[in-house]
Amino acid sequence: MNRQITVRVGHLVVALLIGVLGFVGGVAWQSATRQAAQQAAPRPVTPRADLTEAEKATIALFEQASPSVVYITSLTVQRDFFSWNVTEIPRGTGTGFVWDDDGHIITNFHVIQGANRALVTLADRTTWEASLVGTAPEKDLAVLRIEAPAERLRPIPVGTSSDLRVGQSVFAIGNPFGLDQSLTTGVISALGREIESVARIPIRDVIQTDAAINPGNSGGPLLDSAGRLIGVNTAIYSPSGAYAGIGFAIPVDVVNWVVPELIAYGRVRRPSLGIEFASAQVTRRLGIEGALVIHVEPRSAAARAGIRPTMRDRFGYLRLGDIVVAVDGQPVRSANDVILALERRNPGEVVNLTLLRDGDEVIVPVTLEAYR
């Protein structure tokens, strides 16, 4: 009996001791917390000097140009495998910019390629259904149009790319990874680059920049320090698909002659020779440098000029046709070079084709006709 009382008293003492220690610890914790809170009070803000002139200029440029930049969402349809129901799903996103007060929006062709529908979100967060006006896959350009009132539209100021210099500052505004209205800065790293379009035709005189361009920036403007459009961001060079210090933009001088064609006709109207050229694989296999004529359209400009196509003779042997090696004295190495040499010519103009015929060079004048 005495032993049980002793055990109970011991338990009571231990409980009291634990309670006392808890109370003391709690008081100490509260005191330490109060002291820590007093010590962790916000530090006073150190005043700074005014923004630098360079910072002010960049802020002003963004505030001026960003209302011209739009967010593009391309949509496509998908059929459910089990129910066969058709639903509309996002296909991708990209960037564009306002071209004029009529609601024309410029972007890359690959941004809307394969889409059934596109939505354009303006800088004021309003979203508009877009109609497709025209495309130029060989230049990776497309024109959309929205029915927004003119007061909501801020056309971008257009500059020139003919006087650009390596080292000058450039600014890109776009929607990388869906993060809209993002500004990146850099310089022109190189000029006169060449990249391949989705149509497998080279785009020449492309601007190279180190301004960060990522997926979603495609179709957005590249601006000079005056806030003028000097290029359309179109591609990056990166093994990972993300920014790696090299981006490319279609020069604005190309944009400024392609876009009016797309608005007026839905495509770029090229003058035609009436010639079908061999593919690059065929010319490489034959060891030919130049554009090999495979077929000449009857009653075409080339037919009237007497240009000879490739054919088989009466014994079944392949007889190579004329090989175009120069246009107006400018050497060409492939059919793409001929296309690029003619893209700014007009129907009715005369070009002099230098042909390799039976081992000899001959110069044949050809009057260009409208594309058929």
C-alpha cells in the first residue's frame, strides 16, 4: 500500500515538473519570438538616383510599341476515338502585330499553319476572331484580319532594314512560352544570313540577333532603338529548342513588299517563266551546278524564247535540257536561286537568262508573264 502511494506521488511530481518546465519554456519561446520579430522588422528603403537615360529610353520604347503586339492562339479540331465527337482544341500560340487601321495582323506562316481557326488577343485583353487573308510560306509570313474598331488598333511604326549595322541595339516583344508582352533586348549579331522556310525555299538577308527569342516569340516584331519595326522574329538556332543566343528575323524590307501582295491577292504574285526545274537531288546526282530545265509550258514565255526542256530522244536516251546558270549576269546554283532572282520582277519585264546548252553558254532574253 505504501509502495502504491509512493509511486503515485512520484508520478504527480513528474507531471508537475513537466508542467513547470513547459510553462517556463513557453514563456521563453514567446520572449524569443518577440525579440526575433523586433529584430526582423523591415529595413528602411535606401533612396536611389533617377533611372538612367538608357533605362528611360527602353521603358518608353516598350510603352509605345507593346500596344501594337498581339497574342495569337491557333485552334484545330480533333475527333474523339470512341465517341467520334469533334472538339476544338488549341494547336499552338504565337505573336503578331497590328499592321494598319483596317485590322490586318502580321505573323509567321508557321504560327497558323494547319490551324482551322485563329484568335487574336490585343494588348487591352480583348479577343477577336481572325480571318485568314493571305500566306507566303516561302517567306514564313501570313496576314490575318480582325474586325476590331480602329480606336482599339495601334499600327506599328515601320522602319527599314537596308541600313542596319552589326552591333546596334534591338528589342523583341512577344509571348514566349505563353508569357505575353515580354520584352527582351540585345544587338544585331550578323546580317545577310540565310535560313530555310517551311516551303523549303531559302529566306535571304535574314537578321541575326542575340535578343532572347523563344517558342511563342514567332511572328513578333524586332524593333530598333527608335521603336520602328525592322524585322519579324521567325526562328531560333538551338539544339534544345529554347533560347541559345542566336535568333533570326525576316527583314522588314521583305515584309513591306510581301504584305501588300498578301492583302491584295492572298499570295505573292511572281512573274513566270513557264519552266519546271529539276529538284536539287536530281541536279546533285547528275553533278550539275545550276537549274536544269525539266519541262517548258506550251505557249509560255520560255517556249516563245526557245528554251529547251529535258527529254528522251528517239532511241530512248535522256537528253538534258538547258541549264540556267545566271539571271541578268547574276550566277545561280539552283532552281531556288532563279525563284529568288525573279521575286521582285514584274510581268512584262525582260530578263536575260544565261544557259548552258550542249556545252556552250548562250544568253536568251525572256519576257516575263503573269503567274498562272
